[in-house]
Amino acid sequence: MNKKEVFKQELEYIKNERIRKSAENLLELVPDYFFKVSASSTGKYHPSFSQGDGGLLRHTKVAVRIGKEVLSLEYTNSLFTSDEKDLLLLSIMFHDTQKLGVPEERYTRFDHPLLAASFIEENKDKTELTKEEIELLKRVISSHMGQWNKSHYSDIELPKPSDKYEFFVHMCDYLSSKKYLDVKFDEDNNVKTR
């Protein structure tokens, strides 16, 4: 599977070639299961398009699309620089890439935001990102669960969003998980725009 090709549409949203190339390099290292599994092992917290084969991929693509649309608003030009927008899109692309852990487990790992942040850190040498950019990615990915930062099944307490960057990534993930969404996809799992 050509993982970069699967995310071709989303990679095109990233304007800075250095950041886009970094995303492409990281995509090659994402576990294969990410492209095949459902977004939710129970089906309880995600819309129908996020269920079944490729559901997690489709959930992620919708979250990235939501991010792209909001970042194209005139209002966000005063909130984020062009490079920050690209980094936010990259972080949304990778927020759930370690959802079942490594090696792959049967159920969602509650600490998957921390695992995804660690994935970015462990593979930073395969990117052209600065230390500050890596830190931003780790921070926004770690806090993407928002207020759902505790679990009865884990002693880990995830960080909550505490700034505009963290909140933005959380918001895109949250909106992509709403059951009332009815997003259509083409045969390549790209979000249909018409």
C-alpha cells in the first residue's frame, strides 16, 4: 500500500513543502492497521462512515477536511500563521495513528494520544521539522481527547487542551466523531465535495 497516495488529497492541503515532505515521511511509518480498522471498536462513539473496514482512515480524513475548511476562513488568518495551519493539519492527520498501540491490540488504547505523540518524537529525524514544531505536534496530539481525558480502565490522565492550537485539533477530532454527520466518500476514501 502506498500510504502517501492514500492521503494525497490531504497532503495537498499543506502548503509548505518542508512540512508536507515531513508528513509524507511519517506516513510511511504508520502501522498498517490504521488504514483498515474501524474508528471505534464498539461503534458507540463515531458515525456510520467511521465504522467497518477503513473507518479510522475515513474519520481522520473528515477531521482533516474540517480543519482545512475552518483554516480557510478569513478569521483564522489572525489566529494562525500559514506554517501553523500546516502543522495543525499534519497533527490531525496523525492524531489517531497509534489508536490500537504497537504492536496492534484488539481495543482502543486509552493512551493512544500519548503513543501518537511519542511516534512523532521517535521519528523526528525522518522529518525536516524544527524542535519547536515537533513540540507543538506532540502537545496538540497529546491533548486531542479534550474533556475525555480520564478512563475507568486506566490510571493515565491525558492533558486537556489549554491553548488555541490544542483546542483546534481537539475540535476537529470531536466534530468528525459526531454521529449526525453523513459524509460521502469516493472509491479511494476521499471526502466527496459534491
